[in-house]
Amino acid sequence: MSFQRIPLHIIFEEPVTVRDTYGGIGGLVALQGHHLKPDTPSDTVLIFLHPMGIMHYLPMPIGLASAGVHCLTAVSRYPNNDSALIMEKVCADLGAWVRHAREKLGYAHVVLAGWSGGGSLSLFYQSQAVRPRITHTPAGDPVDLSNLVPADAMLLLAAHISRSGTLTEWLDPSVTDELDPDARDPAWNLYHADCPQPPYPADWLAEFRERQRARNRRITAWARDRLAAVTAAHGPNAEQSFVVHGTMADPRWLDPSIDPNDRVPGQCYLGDPRLINDAPGGLGRVSTLRSWLSQWGRDTSNADGPACAADCHVPTLVVGNSADDACTPSHTHRLHDAVAAADRTLVTIEGATHYYARQPDKLREAVTTVKGWLAARGF
């Protein structure tokens, strides 16, 4: 089935509190997206939005549109740049897209299609839409999330629990000095010869995880103190960026017995984790103080998928891929088990990788699964 790809641009205004150059000038937020509109009419649209990713040409929305499912691949104000990303503002951006889909595009039903990092974002959005309670970011800056329109259903596709939870599970606990990328404790450096080799002992792994959480908390405490210092010295809009070294050190990538699935040992979704651990493109490599507290701080971020899932009472489909080396089974099951909806479904696409790269048969299976699930519920 053919479909039209229609570029969309929306602009909305939000009160200027802390100046955010990523959002536009003078309080105007400009967003862009693509409306994938099949020839067959529908009153339902799926909205794909990732906190910082651009979804236009990913296999899943294209596959769904080719199968007759109307999709909107939306982009936040932070396209391909999460260094200053504020999750509360991304939530507001998603709200603008949901309202646009209903009021401008005329869809009666909106389904949030949370792909990868979009899964916990979608849960965060729905939680705020049905139970608005957040009035400030974790840094204390005012934010208005009081008028979000709830979605009618939820898709959690190859999704992880949260950006903060995922980064914590990937942090390199061997880092002993945040200002010196070479200061590492080899006993906790997965990629050093003096570190234990897979399969990892259970007690060693438990301490490794605790050291990861402790490092996240140390960075959070420093970010809070530093933000207080720079705003006291330079005013309430003052901000600062910093580098986080060693962010791709999850034992799961080297030891397939941990959170087991069909992934290939020794690689992650970005390639060789030994190289990506300190490469420029590693997760969370550069952050501002406010962004860390909102996006990466394990104890400060509001966008925790399982916690927000307690407010999700709409029909929810959770799809995991059994060869996924980014979002492993424990994340898939934690999300599914946390969803409060009575109508919740968990499906695993056997052998599928995170992006269905060069797997057209797995993509077709996933598309068929989603389309059938939607049709069975009248969407």
C-alpha cells in the first residue's frame, strides 16, 4: 500500500523562564515532523516521538504506513542533540503533537508509539496527562504540563525503562575521577585485563551494579551543587555543560548469561562497546547541569517508565525483540508488569534486533502484530 509523506511544522509558545536556545527565540518552540498518510482513511494515528531521535526513516513507522496504518513521526525541540535535553519540555512537545493530531489533522484516536527511548517518554506523558502533578523540573525551573491530552492506547516497542535507568546500567564504575578520563580502577573496568572475565560471579556483579548507582548519585550531587554555585554567581539563567566519561560499560554486552536473549556477545547497538565507552557518540557523553538532573539522574528524573506506568490504564501492547542488544528482556518485562491497564499484551519477536536491520521478515512480523492488535481494539 502506498502512503504520502507530508512534512509538518508546528510552533507554540511557552513562558520563558530559563532561556532555552533549543526551543526557539523568545518563548517560541518550533517542531517538525512527517505525517505518513496511507491511501486508506483512518480515524486513528500512531505518534512516534523519541526524546532526541528523528524517527522519519526508521523501519517500523515506514512498515506500518506501508501496511495502511496512519503514523506521525514527530521530533522534539532537541533533534539529534540531547546535551541540554529537559524531559519535561519533551513531554510538552509531545503534548503539542497530540493536540495537533486531534485538532488539526482530525484524528479521533491517538496511539502513542514509544520506540526505544520513546517508550518511557510515552508513559511519562500519559502519567502527566491523566494525573498532572509536575510543576517544576528537577532543577527547580517552572514548567507547565497541566493541559496534556491523554492518548487512547499505548505501544511500547523495543523500549527501555528510562534514560536515567539505562544510563545507570551502562555507566563505567571504574571511573575514579570525573575530570580525568584515564583515572580508572582496573578491578571494575570491564575492558581491562585485570578485571574478571565472563561469566561474572554473582557477588562481583552485584557490587558492580551498586558502584554504577553510586557513580550516578555522585554526579547528581555534583550537578546540584554546581548549578547552585553558577546560578548564585551569574544569575538564574546560568548553565554549564560537562563531559561524562565511560558510559557504555554494561556487563550484559560481554556476558550473554546476564539478562539472556539472542543478542551477539561483544557488541552493543552502537558497535563495539570497548570503543564506544569513551567515544564522542556514547550515551550521555555531554550534558548540562539541568539536563543531567532531568534526563540522567537516577534519583531525580521524573521520566521513570515503570513508575509512570502505574498511571497507564489504556490498552497497551509491549513488543520486545529477542536479539535486541539495547533493550534487553528485563526492561521489556519490567515495563509490561508495571502497566496498570487491564488490557495489556506482551509479544516477543524472536530473532529480531533493535532496529530490524536487514531483517525484513522480522519487521513484517512486528508490523502484523501491531496492526492486528490495533484492529482487534477498533483502532
